[in-house]
Amino acid sequence: MDSVGVKALSFADQSKSSIQGSGFLTSASSSWVSILTSRDGPLPSRTAVAAPGRRGPEAAGGMSGARCGAARTLRVPGRHGYAAEFSPYLPGRLACATAQHYGIAGCGTLLILDQNESGLRLFRSFDWNDGLFDVTWSENNEHVLVTCSGDGSLQLWDTAKAVGPLQVYKEHTQEVYSVDWSQTRGEQLVVSGSWDQTVKLWDPTVGKSLCTFRGHESVIYSTIWSPHIPGCFASASGDQTLRIWDVKSTGVRIVVPAHHAEILSCDWCKYNENLLVTGAVDCSLRGWDLRNVRQPVFELLGHTYAVRRVKFSPFHASILASCSYDFTVRFWNFSKPDPLLETVEHHTEFTCGLDLSLQSPTQVMGVISSCFS
């Protein structure tokens, strides 16, 4: 039986590592969620990873706790992890979006997890009748989050309540693969990207979408709000483009032919409103300055299979993390001649999701990733 697992690893003994004194959280199918923290070193502080995992002896025994060396593991049978995100409010709390049967069939579960000194524990779980592919926390309520699923719907959940969802938004006609809550103060806006080639804008207090954005010519894999510019977001697609949008206009502002392959992920630099990064099926990450998109400002090579998700550090302007179908999570500093800082290889299958913690600026880095193990 497949299972979702949550794993915490320690790299404290790697004294020469670029991630010193660190702990790592991953989620897999056995959906691992790993958290990496660091007291020293150049990286910002906490990292969590979600990953669907390969079948193992622990999978048959229901939810279980296990220790393997420095690893703390929590497994939830029958789920594969697709995305995980740290709470912006509560240190140690994170959410993991999961699906049965690799999202091809069956239901999904939203896992709410808490981390403390003794390990990781399940705080609450919510089931949905289709696979869940992404999750985002509210920016104005510590208990509220939104997920998206294979049936074309978004779900609004409240972790203070034992049952849910509070509301369902169903307008997309195919799988919804990406959802993000705006970080701009005064806005309660959510953006979703779907395989129906549209992006939709939502106010969670309203029962229908506010606007639909069209222009992509293939599946949309990633949507992300600008942390700098109110009402501005980016999307990445199988049509090989990165696109920049403004909610004040339904037309696209900038189209970047970013790769010669499907683009699976994009993210905005937290320190530069003009800088974004893309990750693609061609195994590369590329940085783009929106003032001149003719050529990438950097290219990072090293992954051997498609880059599934990429995230900029919330603490360092030139540091980012990526996870890939090559089973690895990698840390980069694009300002260095040798940009690869660290490669973490503790998954045994695809690593799908990634997020960085905002809670611990004195620690090295926070990442969440999801993987099929």
C-alpha cells in the first residue's frame, strides 16, 4: 500500500557542508515532508519538502511514527504528496496536499502537520473526492487555506473546524494544478491555474470568480503573485512561456519565451520586483529580468530530470531552492561562479513540491517538497 510519509533529517554532522547544522523536512508518497533548519551557513533558514513515496514496509501499518538515524517519519497510507506550504503565522505548522494513485484516480487529503522538538504530528486532515494538487495559506486568517484539485475545483478550509470545506469554487473545466493567495495587504485575492489553459481570479468571500485570464496555449502549471506589485501575478505553462498579468486588465502584460520545453514552475524574487525564476522539463532553471527578457540573466544546470518546483529564499536575494523528478532538492546562489550550494538526495522517487519558511531568519533555510517515493 502506498502511504504519505513525513520525514525530518539532520545534517548537523556535515561540518563542511554549505548547509551546516541543518534539519530537513520532506513529504512523499509515502508522501514525505522534510524540514531543514540551520544555525550557521549562508542559506536562509527552514526548508520543507513534500514527495510521494515508494511502497515500503511501514506502509501497511496505518499511520505510524518511525526513526531512521536522524530522520523522523510520519506516514499516512494511500496518499501521494504533491505540494506543501509552511503557515505564515504559526512556526512549525505546514499543510500538505495529497492524492491517491498519483492523482490519476481516487480522492485527495489535505494534511495539517505540526513540528516540535519531538518530531512531526498530524494536527488535522480533510478529505476531498478528487486528488489535491496545490495548497496556499490565507494571508489574513491563520486557520484558513485553499486547495485545488483534479475535478476543476478550489476548496476553502478552516483548520479550527473539524469538518469542511467551508466553500467550493467550481468553474475550471479541467484539473487545477496551481493556487496562490496574494500577499498584498488589503487584498483577499486568490489566483488559480488550470489545465483548461485559463487563469482565474477569486475573492474567497465571493462565490464565483472575479475574472478569467486567457492567452496560454497549453496546460498552466504554476501561478504566483508578485510580492511587490499589487494585482500583478505570473503564470508558467506547457506552451513554454512565462507570462505576467495585471488584474486591472484581462490581457497579458509580458510574454517571455522562457524555455524550449514545458515550464512547470515559476517564482518571484522577494528582493527584486523585476526578477523571476522558471524551472522546466529541460532540467534547467532560468532567471528573467522583466525590463529585458531577450536573454535570461542566469541559468542553473545540474538537475537530470524535469524541475518540478522552484522557490526564492525569503531571506537572501540570490539564493533559491529547486526540486525535481531526479529525486533531489538543490540549493543555489546564482550570484556565485559555482552556483550549486548543496544537493540533497534522500528521496527515492519524484520530488514535486517546495516552499520556504518565513518564520526563522536566524536559521539557514526552510523548504517544503513533495515526492513519489
